[in-house]
Amino acid sequence: MRTSLLVAGFGGQGIMMIGKLIGECVFEEGINVTFLPFYGPEQRGGTASCTVIQSDKPIGSPVSEELDVLCVMNQPSLEKFLGRIKQGGVLITNSSLVDIHSVERKDIKIIEVDADRLAYQIGSKKIANIIIFAAYMAIAKTVPIEKVKAIALTKLGKKPELVPMNRAAFDAGVQIAIASQC
Amino acid sequence: MEQIFMKGCEAIAETAIRAGCRFFAGYPITPQNEMPEYMSRALPRVGGTFVQGESEVASVNMVYGAAAAGTLAMTSSSSPGISLKSEGISHLAGARLPSLIVNVMRAGPGMGTIQPAQNDYFQASKASGHGGFRTITFVPGTLQEAVDLTYLAFEYAVRDHNPVILAPDGFIGAIMEPVTLPDFKEIPETPDWAAIGYGKRGHINLIKSGGATEAEQQEINESAAKLYERWTREDVMVEAYHTEDAEYVFAAYGTSGRICKSAVDELRDRGIKAGLIRPITISPFPYNAFKNLDDTRVKYIIDVEMAIPAQMIEDVKMGVEGKIPIETVLSSGGNIIRTSDIIQKTEALVKEG
């Protein structure tokens, strides 16, 4: 069983952090995983994306033409990658910045996460990516969510002042994911 | 042994330290910046030295100096940066100094793009500088292999008194995947040949990257040629995957190699007998792996590279000796090879019959 995820957005939105954290959690669960970043020469403002492949077999290609899950943090990423989601796949959007009215596909599940606005309410726009990360992990269910939380908060522990906010962001993401599946 | 989830460039750097490397000089260039960044933090902790040189040329010559003084030394760069270092690499080979050069390959020629590619095959395997020298050149296909080969590279460099090149494509440099790191090696004592002045030894060594006379230079070349010859007998590394009954054999290395491996599995699921020859050393090249293919069974060799025009294909042709037709699946510019392109190409060849 091979699943592919692509996370995309502006440089500076913490795209790589989302992918890396997912990779770390899946790795800790003993599943084969690769994380491959893709970014241009711009430091900020350009498009950044990363691919996470999970598999029970050794992983050949670290990218995938067809996606099981697409996470988009901005509008250009939605337009660029929407067509690559498999039938029955999942689209997770940062609905603060992404408008899905133009999406005509009926064969995918869409989960909207108002990540930027929620992050702002919690206290920092910097943690929008953690909300999206938590939402993805709660939907994917490949790793028990409490274990995910413990791994993520350890990894994010380098900035202790942000830990309470990261914890709140994580919980918010999980809640949205659970609500979306009701 | 414990596995960790690590980024390509960082795993290579950490392994170099574990292999005994205590000097690194480099100059920033994408996509290998994580390597000097890692070294700048990690080397001082083990008593080593990190220098960000004022240029690529300065950096490679600092490696020459450190290696001449008997320290295990390395530099890393990416394609255009390796071109700048090529004069120094030639001097390292001319003076027969153990060292490691890592080229995290990006798209070219010229500035190219900062995205991963395999455009430096010729440079890495045949001409990394002037003067017709050779190096052992490794092309890892996974991060674990990159780690294992980095460790081995220092052993070979010391064994042969020669620079070794590790040429991962940019995907291997950027990827994160689980790896097991090797143990820390004891740092060897300063070798007797090192140029460190008289010290307590009562003699000085002179290290130079050329002969004083025509005769001496020819002797140097002949001795190096013997070494290169020995590599072709003893040090060729290659993975043959499902080649025993294959009718369609891919030739691919690095990330293209691992992609072909999954294409082989997929094609076999569809009833097509596919196989893969994946060179792990491109110098010395595994010519025999191609030479030994049964040309009454193998219908096509499909050379898969992230380089346009194809480069490794020249060596594949030498191995095949014209006995089996060769087709290609290629990409460049930073575009990764698509598994579907490989499969479509193979299926089209099968249909042709």
C-alpha cells in the first residue's frame, strides 16, 4: 500500500515543516517514508511544495503523479495541483486563503481548514501550518494522534515560548478534522 | 542499529565525520548548502575544522593543504561549483592526496537551474579536471547507500592515495528518509607521508602535483594507470535487479535507478519481464554487467537518465558492444523521471515486438 501526499503553498508558510513533521511521525511508526522538498531560488513568496510518500514496501520514486492527498495553503497551489488528486482522494485547504468555488470535481473529498484565521486567534499566524498538519494526521489515522502530538511537540520544542500555542494549534486542527468526518 | 529520519546532505556530512573527516572547506551553492551548514556546527564539536572559503577555488585548495598535512578532508559543491573546483581536484589527483569531493548534481549546463539532475555524468566519471586522471566515483541510489558509500569513500581514498568523488543527484541530497549511520572511527595517526615539516621525524616530505622531469611524470602516470586498472577488476559496484530472465533491461543510476526499480516491479505485475542494471560506481563502470547480458533474450536496453542528451548511454554502448538495441527515457532541467513514462515506453516496445 503506497500513499502519496503533496503539500504546497507560498515560501514562508511552513510548507516544509508540515511535510517533515508528517515524515517524522510516520517514520516513528515504522512505516517506509520519504520526504522530498521542492522550492525555487526565492527565499520568500515563491511557490514551495513537498511530497511525502508512505509505503509498506521500499519506496522507488520519491514523487507521485497521482496524489492520495493534496494540502494547499494558497490559491495558486490549488490551481496547479488540483488535477493530480486521484479519484476518491482528499483535498485539504487553508480556507483563509483558498477559495474552492471554482472546484468542479465531485470525485474527491474536500476538507476546509480556516487555518490562518484560527492561528491568528490562537496568537500567531506562524502556527497555521501546525493546524493543517494536525488535521492531516487526524484524517490519515496512520499514527495514533496522541503519539503524533508527543512527537510534534518534541520536534517543535526548540522554541519553548511557542509550545503552548503549538499545542493549541494542534488541538484545533484535530477538532476540525474530526468535525469534518461526522 | 538504530534508524533515524534524516536529510540527504546532512546524513552524508555526519557520515563523513564518523569516517574520520576532520576538515571541510566549501562555498555555498544550492542544492548542497545543508552539507556545509551541518559541518559548520558538527565539525568543531569533534575537534575538526570548518572553513567557508572565499570561493570554490580557495576551498578546494584548502582541502589540498589539509590532505597534504595528513588530515582526512573533504569539500562539497554542486555542478557549477564543481567546475570551479576542477583545477584543484586535478591537483589532488596529481599529488595523489586522499580526499572526498561531493557533487550534489543540479541541472546544467551553465547556471542551469538549482533543481536536481544528472547532468554531470561525464564530468564526474571521466574528466573532473585537466590531465586525464581518474577517481572512483560513486552514485548512490538511496540515502542509506549514500551513507554507506561516503564511509567507504574515505577508506578507498586512504587506501589508494587518491581523491574519491561521490555524485548524488540533487534528489538524494534533498530527500529525507530513514538511515542507519555507521560507528565513529578512530582517527588515524598522522601518516608518515604527510607534509608537516621535520617535527620529531628527522625528515621532511615534499608533496607536489607534477613531475620534475618528463621521465618522472611518465612514471607518475604509469603508476596511476595501474591503480585505475586495478579498480576495474576489484572495485566495480553494480546492482542487477531481476536481470536473470529479463527481456527489457533498464540502465539507470541514482534516483533514476530507484524509480526504474519500482517500474520493474510494476511491469512484472503486468507480465512484462523487465530488469535493471544500476551502476553504483560509474568510474570504474560496470561494463561486464552489460556485456554478460544474453542478447538472444534481451530485446532492448532502455537507458534512463535525468540528462538530455543522455550521457551514461556512451558507457552502456561500450558494454553492450552493439549486440542489443538501446532506447532512452530522459528528462532534464530539474524534472524528475516519471514512472509512467518508463512504463509507457516499455509497453510501446513490447507492442512493437
